[in-house]
Amino acid sequence: MSERRGELIVLSGPSGAGKSTVIAELLSARRDIHFSVSFTTRQPRTGEADGVNYNFVSREEFERMIANHELLEYAEYVGNYYGTSLKVIRDKLDQGVDVLLDIEVQGAAKVKERCPEAVLIFLIPPSIEELSRRLHRRNTDPEETIQRRLEKAREECRESVHYDYLVVNDAVVTAAGEILSILEAERCRTPKRLHLTQGIVGTT
């Protein structure tokens, strides 16, 4: 058991905001962060690998996990389930390892309810026009799905007021750098470092 408990970091943002790219940059800069691979019922996109980008499972398997209380949070997004393993998160945090979750706003709200100490970061694109360009550039979804994602993005951005921090992904390196600064600041919060003063002020 580590003396320092790990930080639970939640990163949310609309589809096309660049979360995966920013996360890759973060993990290359901080190799001691554990990225929690979510479970989902959606089909893999081109280039995605099972167990790396997501744990891809059937709807029946996901609903079994819900029934057995195996998930920290779960939500349905654009017709598919997404969720986070409870046991993996608890084990890593107890070991003093920082855990990063990539989840949407419904799931983030559930995490904050169950883990009030979680640090919530919302990632947004520079503009709705840039978001539209990114979604079209993927060339993976029909126009109808893209329009649904854009409307969903507007709804999600309204929820950003419930997050601790807001990061604009105009440049990946800059966005990742801001998140790293946030994590360092969180680690320096007074309640998390009061034990360091004991040798100076003594005990009463």
C-alpha cells in the first residue's frame, strides 16, 4: 500500500475534440499514469485494437457487468454503452498510481458523485467549425451521424460548468502541457501535503 493515494483524473469532451491524441501525448510525457481502458458495445473503428483503445464487448456482456455491479460508472451514448471497471480503478489508486479516465459527461457526473476527490477536466475544440472539420476528416461516419455528434457536442459543452478545469485543444502539445500542470497543482494541494509539515511544526 502506497502512502500517497493516486489521483483520479477524468477527461471528457465531445467526439472530435481530440481526446485520444491528447491522451497519447500525456502518456508519453508521464509514463507513470495508468490509462483506464473503458468497456464499450460500439464497433471498433479502423485502427482501433481491443484492450488498447477500448475493451469491445457485446451488449449482453455489458448488461451482465451492470447487473453484477462491476462498473464504477456507465452510460449510453449515441446508442452504445460505455463503462469503467471499478476493481481496476480501486487497485491502482490504492497503490498510489494516478488513473486517467476518458469518459463522457454522464459518466463523469457519476464518478464525481461516487468519488468527490476526482479531478474533472473538460477538453473542447477551438470552435464548432473546427470540430465539424475534424469529424468530417475522420471519414468514418455518415453525414447524419456527424450532425448528431455536433448537436451532442453542443449539449455536452453546456455541462462543462460542472468540471474543475477547461482545456482548449488548439494544439495537442499545449493542451497536454496544461493538463500536466493541472495534475502537478492538484498534487500540491494543502490537504494532500499537510503530513510534510509534521517534522517542522511538531505535534500537539
